[in-house]
Amino acid sequence: MSTHAAPSAVLRRALGGLAIGLCLLAASLPAGDAVAADAPSMEAQRSSLLALLKAYEPRYDAKTLHRIGPDVNSLLVEVAQSKSHYAVVRLRALAALRYYPTKQTKGVLMEMAYAPKLDVTTRRTALRALAQAFGAPMVGVLQGFLSNADRFMREAAIYGLGDIDDPRVDQILVDHEASEPEIVVRDAVERVLERRRKSRAASEGR
């Protein structure tokens, strides 16, 4: 009996030591490794994002997009620039970049807004997203588009300026209205100024 008991005791001690070693190893691993293991794959994120962008009536905000995964910013850029997707899906991806005020986003939106070979709808969407993503630092950029030869780009610049909370904006709009030849752009100025007046009045009334 005793000759068999000794190896069993040794085995139990060895297994106990192994278990303790594994616990210590697990405890020493960086927390990020566990997070990374739980993060969805790039393909899973792409699939979720496309399902959202292709919905009949897509409803999403920053929180919804962030829940998809950590690579959504890059995936939105990918979709916006890809010719393999329908135009409406590309435009939705482009507009959704307003929720990602990153260096990558800024570079892509600036490039598209200034690209004369792109269709005006894409350029307008990029310009508006620039204003919504980056705010006051974009006032000068949008003001520059008020002299654009395309009236629809000027109109987009007006609405983009209207999205920016900056004290310079009202005077820029008033000055531009005085020299703007197109009624559609002057109408945009009036709409934006009225919206800003109402917003200020609501804030002051709180």
C-alpha cells in the first residue's frame, strides 16, 4: 500500500503546483488581451456596418456605431471610397464620419470636399460632415466655399456653417447674403440664421 501511496502524493503535489503556476500566468497577462479576444473580427464589424447602412430607413448615432466595434472609423472610410457599393450606401458612410473627428476622417473629408471630379452630392456631404465633426476650426474652410462657382457647394457651406457653434458665423452669413446672386443660397442663409436665432432663444430661456 505504502509503495503506491508515495507516487500518488507526489503526483498530487505536482498537479497543485501546475495549477498555481497557471493561475499566476493568467493574472500576469495584460487586461487588453482579454478585451482583444472579445472584440469582433474585422469581417464581423464590416457585416454589421453594411447591414446598418443598407437598411431601408437607417437609424444610427455615435453610440450605435461604436457598439459595432473598434474599427468602424476605418470601415466607414473604406465604404465611402469603394465603388463596389451603391451610391446611397457610400453617402451614408460618408455622412456617418461626422461621429469620428479623427485625423483619418479629416483627411478623407477634406480630399473629397475639394475634389472637382467627384459628383456634387458627394462633395456636399463631405463638406457638411467636416463642419459637424470638427466644428469651429472648419469655419475658415467653409467660408472659402462661399465663393465656389457651384451654387450647390455654396449652399452646403451655408448649412455647414450653421452647424458650427461659433460667434463668427452669423456675421459671415449676413455678409454673404448681401452679395449672393442665387435665391437658393440666399434662402439657405435665411433658414440657417433663423434656426440659430431660435436655438439661442431656447438656450437663454432655460
